[in-house]
Amino acid sequence: MMEAGTFYLGADKDFANSVFDSLEGDLTSDEDVLIRIDLEKKEKDILPVRLQRISCTLNQYAENCKIITRDVFKFFALEK
């Protein structure tokens, strides 16, 4: 497994869950899937904890990156 990128969704759990819930993909965790997106909770000095995972195709991954970028920009730039 190789990490290809990280999106910071902030400390607002409801916002992070709503963004993750809007992503395209399959909730099953198939080991043969090449692309997975994890929602992790990170705290200082503690290892990350995976809260949710989706598996997706390359096209779904591209769409998910658009969704995350749009929602994060709106949340941090326009609503805060």
C-alpha cells in the first residue's frame, strides 16, 4: 500500500463525515482494489484511527478529489 495524497478536512467531525459520505465508491473493503480512500481521525501523539473506507475506480477517485477540494474550499474560505 502506498499513500498518494492527504486532504485535511479540519476538526469538525460533522463536516468531515458529510464530505466523506458524498464521495463515490464502494463501502466494501476488497483487498484487490487498487484505489482506496480512508477517513482517519488524527490526534497529536496518537496513531491515526481509520473511521471509514471506500474503494473506487480511477474515474471515481478523480471525481472524489473534485468533491473534496470544492467542499473544503467552501468550508474554510467562504463559511468560516
